[in-house]
Amino acid sequence: MVSRADRSTIAEWWWTVDRLMLVALVSLMAGGVLLSFAASPPVAERLGLASYHFVIRQAFFAIPALAVMIAVSFLPVRKVRRLALILFAVMLIATIATLFIGDEAKGARRWISIFGFSLQPAEFLKPAFVILTAFLFAEGGKRPELPGKLFAVLLLAMVVAPLVAQPDFGQTMLIAIVWCALFFLAGMPWKWVVSLGFMGAGGLVLAYMNLPHVAARINRFLDPASGDTFQVDTAIESFVRGGWFGQGPGEGTVKRILPDSHTDFVFAVTAEEFGVVICILMVTLFGFVVLRGLSHALRMHDAFTRLSVCGLIVLFGVQSMINMGVNLHLMPAKGMTLPFISYGGSSLIAVALGMGFVLALTRRRPQTVHIGPFAPEASYATPRPA
């Protein structure tokens, strides 16, 4: 047990970090490793790999992911901004590089091989983009002479352009949603709300008319008879077969026939083998992290930290909702991973990085207040919910 009288860096971190959120995040990370035992062996066998190939890799990547999340949570706010700026510059260059030297898979170039590992730069670009966008909106609000909103628009264009070229429309849509949420929270006028709504609808129409695979996904969602809906139908059936308490570990069939059961459809595997009760528990953990983060943001007086936390939490929550929504056939297929749960080293470490930023920004810190003419300022710890 760490004593409150201890003034070491670790003790200070322990008593200022949101320990309940930390426990929820570590629980999700551990759940991802455990669920990989259920979802990934049949996929590995179909690919001619050892049965527990993906399990071992998921556990292997969970260690640096946990280390990254905790290490980043020690950072002060100023260093969070600096790290985000460096990370953004490096990963933007790497994202552009995928267009020329990236590994092609399913007609898209999204990964770069480095020292035998596949890196998806866009995953790391997302949390850095959120931090920088929040900074631009916050500075633009404090300093009217600084065109923060214009710079934020240019930043969005810089990120979206290479993602569309890859193409990766799922990540593009996710980033655009988070950017719009930040713009709205920063005090966007209603005329901009309407304008962005029309622009988003127009972009969707253009994608539908000019990109066959986007049109096919939307058509299959609206009219299942128009195309192959095998994966989604099988996922829905797994929820029915699983019932409340599931078929039991290892007794599921969806993982044996779905090619992406360990990534896009791990939620369906969970429902079939462990039941709807465990799925509800998983949703509860995701919901707790989202609501906990937003409750912190409501209590923050600094615009940058408030917007940053909101943006990172929206990124985490919306990505989770998209994955679960696809599994439940509530939206067209997007190829989006479930944070901390789906297999993928880049996704796991990048999500841990983003939530490390949240833990760092929501730590309880001294706040300067005015207490009188002879003692003008004093520092008091800002309140944090228990």
C-alpha cells in the first residue's frame, strides 16, 4: 500500500490518477487476451499457423500496451502536447509512406513492415490528432487573433487525404466524427452545424455513387437480399445461439467459419460462447470508461484539457459502438476493431496510448485560487469524483 505521506513520483501518481478508470481499462485489456483464447485458434489453424499464434501475440503486445498506458499517464499536460505533436508528425509521414511502400491487403495499403512487425500508422495518428485539434480549438477560443478553427480544418484535411487514398473509409469516418464533436464542444455556431451536416451527407452520397465497395456495403445493410451478408447473418445467429449464458468456452461455431472472428467479430464470439450476460458486462465497462471520462471533463476549467479528454473519450466510445453495432447489424460493416478486445498489436498499443493521455489529463492537480489581499494565491487540489 502506498502511504499518503510518501512524496515519491510513484506515490504522487497513485494518489492523483483515476484508479477506477485504470482498473476498468486493465480489465478490458485482460479480457482481450482471455477472449483471444476463444476466438483466434480456428483462424490460426485455417492460416496454417500454430493454434495459439494470435493468443501469444495478443499477450505479447498487451505487455508494452500496459507499459505505454501507465508511462504516458505520468506525463504533465505540457509534455502530453509535446508528445502528441512529435507522434503526429512521425505517424503522418508513415501514413503517407504506406501509399508507396505499404503492404497491400484486400486492395488497401494501410500497414508498413518494421523489423518483422506490421505497423498501422493511422491507429497512432488518431490520439495525436485529437490532442492537436483540441489545442487549436482551445487556443483559437482564448486568442481571437489566432485562426485556430482554420488550422483545425487544415489539420483534418492533412489526415483525411492519405486515409482516403489508402483507402480506409472507416478510420476517415471515425476521425471526422471526433473532429466534428470537438468543433461542436468548442462553441461551433449553428450555421456550421448545419453546413457540416450537409457536407457529411454530401460526402456519403459521393462515396456511394463513386466507390463500388462502399455502395455494396450500404446496399447489403439496407437490403440483405442485394448481396452476400454471410458474416453479419452468422454474427447475429451467434447471439441467438448463445442466449443469456452462452454455449460454453470452446463450444462456439462462429469462430470456425468467420474469417475475422478474432478481430471484427470477436463480440459475436463472446456472445455465443459466454452469453449475453458477459456482453452486457463488457458494454458496462466501456460505458463506465466513457461516462467517467466525460464526468472529469465537465469539472475541468482549462479548455485544452477539457476538449482533449472529450475528444479521446469520444474516439474510444464511438469506435467501440461501431464495432458492436456492426456485430448486431445496426450499421454497415466498417472493419473497425473493438478497443482492447480485438486482436491487433497496432490497435492495442495505440488505444492504450490514447487512454494513457486520458489518465494523464484527468489526474488531480493543484489549482490556483484567490484567497485574499495579503495572500493572493494558494494551491488546492482540484476535486475528483471518488
